[in-house]
Amino acid sequence: MAFTLPSLPYDFAALEPTIDAQTMQIHHGKHHAGYVTNLNKALEGKPELEKKSVDAIIANLAVVPEDIRTAVRNNGGGHANHSMFWQIMAPPGNGGGGEPAGELLSAINSSFGSVADLKAKIADAGAKRFGSGWAWLVVKGGKLAVGSTANQDNPLMGDAVAGFSGTPILGVDVWEHAYYLKYQNRRPDYLAAWWSVVNWSKVAELFKAAH
């Protein structure tokens, strides 16, 4: 099998009360696992694609055979997006929450004015994304930018495919399965609470790598 489901770096209940254990179990063990299974199924017998990283595959969907392109876009995007999502979260007060620092903070202040302004832009992008999708913070042209994508699209897919581009360093899942058990239809409440589990150290690491 080309791709495997990554283990969570914490227990299912570790992000409570922000994200409940049952949501984490279903989200990781059913949804993300499903994307991995379906991506492997789509890529079966395509060794030239199986040996690439998922980021490399979704960043160049044009070379993926047309008959499997949609499956690879949806499931490859789902695998890439969730693999990042688990990493950029941590238990509140134990790596999660707080504020960014150092070069990342300087870049945020330079691009948005303040961390509060960044959070407001992410909340706005996530709340206004109709249906399922993601809100993102990306590095683009040496600067930071905020946008959103539909379904499991990823900014690495580029403007023509995803409608937003850049190297993602933070992404928040706004599919209902990410929050519905606890927040029901209150997506803005979920987006506001989510900052208490953001692992800014990991985001800073991704920011550094994206330069």
C-alpha cells in the first residue's frame, strides 16, 4: 500500500473540551482512514504515482490519468489535509493554544496587523465557506495569505483547481464531521474555540520550511 493512516500524536480525548473524543475517533478512524483507502485504490497499478508523496501528487494533478483524477483530487486532498490538521493541533495548555512567536509572529503582524486580525480572517473564511471545505493560512510569494477551498481541495493544487493557492502552514477543517457532535450548526463557535488547540510551534516549523 502506497499510503497509510498516520497515528495521532495524542489521545482521542486530548483535545477536549474543544474537540470531543468521539469526534476525533470518527474523524481520524473513519473519515481520514477512508481517504487513505480510496486513494490507494485509485493509485493501484500506477507505480510512478505511488512512489510520490501525497503533496507532490496533488500539486500536479494534470499528470494524473483523467479516469482517476477526481478520486485522487478528493482522496489525496483529504489525506494531505488531515495529515496536516492532526499535526497542527495539540492539547490545550500542553502545546495547544497560546500565541505565535518569533518570525511567524512578525510575518503575521506584517501581513494582517495582529494575531487577532489573522484569527478574524480565518474565522470569516471558514464561516463563509458554503458547504464543506477548509480555511487556510498559506505562504504565497514570501507573504502570508488567508483563503478557503471547497471539499478536500488544498492550496497546493493551485488557483485553477482549488481557487486559492500557496504553501499551507495552517488549515482548519470546516466539514460538519469535524465539529457537528459538539457544536451542531454553530460553525463560528467551533472556529472560535479551535484556537485553544492550535500548535503554534508546528505552524512555525511549517512556516520556516515554506520559505
